Amino acid sequence: MNKIFLVIQREFMSRVKKKSFLLATILVPLIFPAIIIGMVYLKEESEKNKEQETIHLLNESELIVFEDSERYTYKPVEGPLDSAKSDFSKSDAFALIYIPDLDIENPKGVAFYAKTSPGVTLVRGFERDIESQIRDRKLTVAGLSNDQLDQLKTDVTISSFNITESGDEKKSDAKSTFWISYVMGFLIYIFLFAYGSQVMQGVIEEKSSKIVEVIVSTVKPFQMMVGKVVGVASVGIAQFAIWMILFAVIWTLAMSFLGIDVASGQTSGLTPEQAQAQSNEILEIIQGVNWTQITLLFLFYFLGGYLLYGALFAAVGSAVDTPADAQQFMMPIMLPIIVSLMGLFMFVFEEPDGPVSFWLSIIPFSSPIVMMGRIGFGVPAWEIALSMVMLIAGFIFTLWLAGRIYRIGILMHGAKVNYKVLAKWFMQKN
Amino acid sequence: MSLLKVENISKSYSEHQALSDVSMEIPEKTIFGLLGPNGAGKTTLIRIINQIIEADQGSILFNGAPLNQEHIRNIGYLPEERGLYKKMKVGEQLIYLAQLRGLTLREASTRGKAWCQKLEIMDWWGKKIEDLSKGMAQKIQFIATVMHEPQLIILDEPFSGFDPVNANLIKDEILELRDKGATIIFSTHRMESVEQLCDHVAMINKSEKILDGSKVDIKEKFRDGSYYVEFKEGEIKSGSGFELISTEDIGRGLKRSLVQYSAEGNPNELLKQLIGQAEIHSFVERIPSMNDIFISLVKGENPELAEA
């Protein structure tokens, strides 16, 4: 037991002392938010700086009127359509909209011409505009006055709440739940790969530097493997802890800046009161998330998933002499990880409580990613418990399996290894 | 008194028999040569003694007690396939390996430094292994093998990779360790180092032990009663009870003949006859070298080698 601790300590220290660890630990929490903020900034800038576009409007209908907006000015053109099209193609206008003489009961034939394929949301915007104008016209025909029409217009925003078993309600937000799930699932995915392959590389290094035989004459191969896997895990946890602290600091700073920014109403054009209300709402949603639960579950699923896959990565590392040889054995390990990630996108985000989401979050090979993806949407306690028990059983199984391959593999040099050989090692007595 | 008793050890891998019913006793405070051609089973036996693998049958007694995990503390092992962590510093590495053998951090640090001072390599203490030459790394590896002062030191081809100066240095260290009371198992192909160092020898061939005993006894056993005679003035010819094998000129008017006599016969009888034939300048029995014994045994066991 003492010796496993020595191995863990060495694995931990030798990694933490590397410059690359320091760089990754400090830069990641700075770089990722910086990229996100940068992209949001660029998007806003490009929206702001967009020049007004001209749209040719061949309007044969009296029902529809387009008014110039910030984005578009409408230039009426004369028909027929063919000549309008050829004029448009010679001009530098953004688009040509053709509105035939519309039948109010069956408005058909509106066409949108552009030099490149227009985005769906863009066309949908014009569709809504025309639809509402026709609806207004129909209502006027039905006898409503303009005042009455104005009164019909209402704005509704739905606030959604999560009601917990104890009856507390928390303000939830589909968007933030989605983001939490997305980030958590994805983080686990990245961690599994990053630290799993570190284990594999470490084992290959020990094998190729030929120190293994010295080490296994002092500790059992299984202790050596577990020590390495746990040592790398502790690096992961240390890194995660540092990130959490850094994020918390950056978040606090960012929030204080954001608060000021929103309150002054610069970008959103809201009154300070509205802006204040909005930022309070954001805060309320963030506070509504059970961060303690998420962090603890994250640590559990990271560790569990990592132990499960780390053992397999170690077994692969022990079987080969160079990283290039490892490729052939990576597929069966990577497949379930990738399937989990696909399951996250295809099922969990669509239907977090659906049967596929449920099973993927119970099966140990996919549960770390998928359960973390589901957690934001709220998962019954018994499902979490079942999934955790399965994961523990899962990694005990893979550690045992990997240990049997590892003990033989690390002492084999220059052996040509395939699955048959692995199976033989697995069966071989000590 | 034997430190290690190997009793009827057998080990087979699925495709072949690595050791069959091997027994030997390794006397305390001796250098024990474990010889044998490649693939004979030496490494398997060494790995079993190091508890890296388990024997199918048989047992090993260390100081009279069945070998167990506690004995790791008392064994030092320098494998043939050896290496160190390239990215680790010399000092950290020595301390780590000694701790794995059971020393405390403090003990490991003091002894590591003492050894580095002894071998005059203290200025490497803070350097990474990857910055050292192969020979330097070998020295570090040797220190790592012996610094926990084990009762049993197992050295597998310890001189490979050393230049002659460092090989001598290590040889002296090995002798000193033996004199201080350590028992050393020494596995090698290089017979001249067996000749120089070993007190006892065992030979394994094709998974079986074919020879075992003290070097002196073995040589005595392999004496064939042949003698070198250096002479002037005259001619050595075969006579009663002995046969001339060869004669060569060795300069200064001297010749040397190899004469086959019997191992049991009295050399005085031979000498009397020789004196009658020529002026004898030197008369000495040819003692078989370990190399001769090794080759004749291995060839005898492997006829295909003899033909080659």
C-alpha cells in the first residue's frame, strides 16, 4: 500500500513539475473564455458595422408595404420580373423580392432572389413580415380599427421553473441547462482522452526506457498500473481544482464588469431598470443551478470514467513498444467514448429523459459523458445512484481485465501483438 | 550456510519449457555465477527469484524462510534490460528506487549522496538522466541496485555498456560488496569475468541445470591430465602412459608441447620420462578455463552447435 503511494507520488510530481502542466493550467481558463468573449465581441461588431443593404422590390400587390429598416432599404423596381432579375444581377443590391398581385385568401408566388443562398432565418423574417401584414389586412376587412389592431399586439416571455421533490422551485432556463449539459459532457470527454492517453504514453515510456523490470521487482505490476492511473488522475483533479478557482475569480471579475456594462445600457438599448432586471434574472438562473451537486458529480464521473478508460489505456500501453503500434488497439477504446458524445448530441439534448438517454447514462462505458450531459436537466436520485454503482463495478472490472494484460505485456519487448496474443496473456498464469 | 535455496523449480510458458526441476544453493557471501547460453532459462530463474513471475512448481527459501514480499527489501536487482526514467533527476531517481526497496526518504537521500560521492559523480545529482551518457547512466543504475544494502544482489550482464575503466571500477565495487557480506548472483556470457569474480558457478542449458559447484571443484572435475611442457635441446615424443598432442615454437630457442597424461597419474612419473627426452624449462598442468568448460558442456548438450 505504501509503495502504491510512492508510485502515485512520483507520477503526480513528475507531471506537475513539467512546464507544460503549468502552461495548460494557467492558459486554459484564460484562453477559452477569451475565445468566447472574442467571438461574441466580433459578432456584435460585425452586426453593428453592417452597412445598409439595398433590396430591389418588385411589388405588384397593394397589400404589402415594406418600410426601410436599419438593415435594409427597399428600392422599388418596375416589372416585368425577367427584366427586374437581369437588372438586379447587374446591380450590387443584396436581394430582389418579387411580390405578385396577392390573393388575400391564397397568397402565393412571393419570391426572394439573392446572389448567394439566403439564410433560413433571413427568409423566415420576410415571411413573418408578409404574414402579419396580411393578417392585419384580414382583420381590418373583418372590421377592426387600427387602434384595436395595436391593442392585439402583446409580447410574452415564458419563464420556466424546475420543481424539486421537496417542492422548492427554481428558475430554470432552457438555454443555461443546455449549456451546463454541453460543457459538462464535453469536459468529461476531453478529460477522458487527455488523461487516458497520458497514462498510455507513460506506460510506453517506461517500457521503452526499460525501467519496468527494475520497478516490477519491487512492486507488483498491478500496483504499478494502479499507481500510474491514480497518479495521473490526481494531476487531473489538481488541474481541475485550480481551474475552478481561476474560473471563480475570473467569473467574479467578469460579472462586475458585465453588471456595469448592462446597467449603462450601452449595447442593448434597454433602460437601466430593464437592464438591471435582466442581469438579476441571469444571476438568479446561475444561482438556481446546484453547483455543489454538479461539481461533486463531475468529480465522481470524471474519476470513475477515467479509472475505467485509464486502465484500458494502460493495458494498451503495456502491450506495445511505440505509440504508433498502439493505434490498432485504440479503436475499441475510442468507440464507446465517441458513441457517448454522439448520444449526448442526438438523444440527451433532444430528450433528456428518453429511454436511450437513460440507458446510455446507466451503462458504465457511456455514463460519465451522458450522465453529466443529463444532469443539467434534472435526473431522479435513484437513476444517479444506479449509474454510480454501475460505474464503480465497471471500473473494477476494467482494472482487473487490464491488470492481467499489463502484468505480462510490460515485460514483453518486440513481441508482435494482436488480439489473440492479448487473450493469451489474459489467460496466462502468473 | 546458504542464503538462497532454489528447490525443484519448474516453469513453462504455453509454447515452451523455461525451467525444469532446477535446484541450487547459493552460499552466503559468495559471488555465484549463473551461466548458460541465450534462452537457457537464466532470466526466467532470475525473475522468479525477484518475484516478478511465479514458478509453476518448486519453492525458494531465502535465509531459510519461503521467499515473500518482505524480502524485496533484501534483494538488489540489475536486470539485463535496464533503464531509468529519462526525465527524472539522478538524485530523485535514486531516492525513488531506494524507497521502493523499503528505505525511508531520509536514509535514501543520505545513502544516495554517499554513493555518488564515493564514485565521484556528486555533480550529476541534479542532472536529468537524458543529459547523461550511457556509461554514466549505468553507474547510476548500479548505485540504485546496491544502495539499500541488500543481502542478495542479482546482476544480469552487469558489464555490458561499460568502458574498461568503469567496468574495473564496478568490478572492484562488486568484490568490496562481497567482502562486506553481500551475496551476489552474477549472470553473464563473459567467461573472463566469471574466471575473475565467481566463487561458485551453476550452469543452465535448455531449461535444466547441467553443472553446479565451487569454481575450484568444477575445474578439478574437468581436469583432463594434460600438461604444458616448455623445453630446449631435444624432442618430446609420446611415451608410455602419455601422448604428445602438439608442439610449437615459442621463441628464444624454446618449444612448448601439450602432453596428454592421465588426471589420476602422478605428474612426477611424467616429468621423469620428459626429463629423459629434453631440457625442461617449465612444466605445468593445463587447468581448463571456464570458457573451455562452458563450450564443451554446451556443445555436448547441443549437438547442432557442435556441428556448426
